[in-house]
Amino acid sequence: MSLASTAHPSPTAPADFVTAWTTWHDALESARREPHSFLALTGIHFLTDAPQRFADAPGSWTTGENGPVVELADGESLVVDGEEVTGRHVFGVIPERVRLRAGFGDAVVELSKRGGQDLLRPLHPENPLRTGYQGTPAFAPDPRWVVQGSFVPWAEPRELRIDAAVDGIVHTHSSPGVVEFAIDGQELSLIVFDAGGPSGSLFTVFTDSTSGITTYSASRTLHGIQPSPDGRVVLDFTRVSNLQCAYTPFAPCPLAPRENRLPVAIEAGEQIPHGELRG
């Protein structure tokens, strides 16, 4: 589905603004259609010290102080860092929010740590959720939703615990402060979180009055928040995107904290995805 069929730009939007937004949204949609995108996920498996086998991945899996370990039976193998491995393989300790992938056939298994728990998630390109993906509509890109704000730091950065879309997982994210802004004269604020990486950019997750009506109910996210040295911030709500949990039950996305439940309608960014999703 082409982007033009999912969002018609505001008649007052400058052409270069619409072009830049279109490029951004097309890139999101293209990534979702990749063979091993999150739409290819077929399960989320919590690893323990007890051996477990799963229908959608080879091997018997455990985890412990040395990280995830797989025992591959005769005839089973994985491709790890370009090398075929058989028998026993130790992946090592996986840092929080880092992922490792290993291949088998046209599928992969993804290993990650979320909320202190080691997870295994297989991705199969033939998963109907991916092959039947119908696209994600969005509100018309309108510059009125590019909002000026101010970054207000905490006295000290805070480690905040945030619920996840998957039961049994609680995330911990570092927050340097909040962003204060106004919409239609109403004063609002959002807790922001470190995105990691050298850029120093921030992200947030939030709900608003559109949540569960025209937008995904649990949360949406805005990345690329970059305070200037004097604390000024631009919030481009036209680039609010869906979290993976809007599409699949196998994504332990962070959910909006209570403070980030906005009492206004943010009619910008992505809407509820087309079709039957979440497996």
C-alpha cells in the first residue's frame, strides 16, 4: 500500500515538509515489510535454567550466569556471526536492550534481555502477520503539530520503572527530565528518556485522547527529541509512530507512565494499523 493512500497532506503544509514526512513514513513501512522485521515474530520465550525446546526454533535452551546457551541435537544447527555451529553454544551475557541474532534456514532467532530477563524470539518470514501486512495509516502531516517546548531537567537523572506490553517484564529507563509545552493554550508535559547512542537524543511514550479510538490504545512513541543548549525543544508530533506492540503480542514495548497520559487529542502521527494484527 502506498503512502499516498494512507495520509493526505494538509493543504497548508509546505511541499518540502510533506516530502520529508513522506520519506520518513515510507522508511518505517519499508522496515516493517523486511523478511525479519518484528512482523515475522512467532513467539516470545522466557529462558530459565531449565532446558526448554520450542516449536518455532531449533535446540534446547537455557540461561544462567553465562547468558543463553543452546544444545543443538543431531541434524540441527545455527548460523552465528556467519559461522555454522552445532552441539552446545554459549552466547554469553546479553546487556539490557541489546539483541543478538542467529539464523536457521530462512528464519532467525533473536536473543535479548528485557527487564532483566533473557528472551528468545523466533522470526519466520512466512508469518501471516508479515505477509498479510496492509500498512499503517497516519494523520495528514500538518506543521501545526510541530510544537515548541522547553526541556526541564531533574536535579539528578532518574531511573524509572515502566510497565511493558508483555506480562512479567518491567523496564527501567533513565530519564533526564521532562519537556514542557502547550497545545491550544493548555500547559502539558512529558517525561522523556535517554535513547542511548552518541547523539544524546531523547524519546518519550505517551497516550492521549485519541488512544483506543483512532490511535493504538497502549502507547505511541516520539523519538529524536534533541534539546538545544538553552533547553529549547521541538516536538514534531507528525512523526509519532506506533510501538511494535501495536502489531504483535510478542513485543515487550514500554508503556506510557501515568504522567504521560495527555488529556488532549494529538491528531498527528500514526494511527491504528490496517487489518487484523497482534497474531
